[in-house]
Amino acid sequence: GLKIRLYQAFFIHFSDVLYVKCKYILKEKELKYKIYTGNIGVIS
């Protein structure tokens, strides 16, 4: 039972880390996209 519990705890932690990383990457891309489209708006 302990092994399964440790595995579950690790998996939950790992998916949390993955989720935070994905959120961070998406936010960074969104920011770059906004800056990019903003610059196009200024140019045109």
C-alpha cells in the first residue's frame, strides 16, 4: 500500500509541476504574441 501511495503522491506532484510549466510557457507565448501583434498595429 505504501508504494502505491508514494507513487500517487509523486504523480500528483509531477502533474502539478507540469501544469505550472505549461501555464508559464503559454503565458510567455501569449505575451510574445501580444507584443508581436502590438508592434504590427503600430507599424500599420
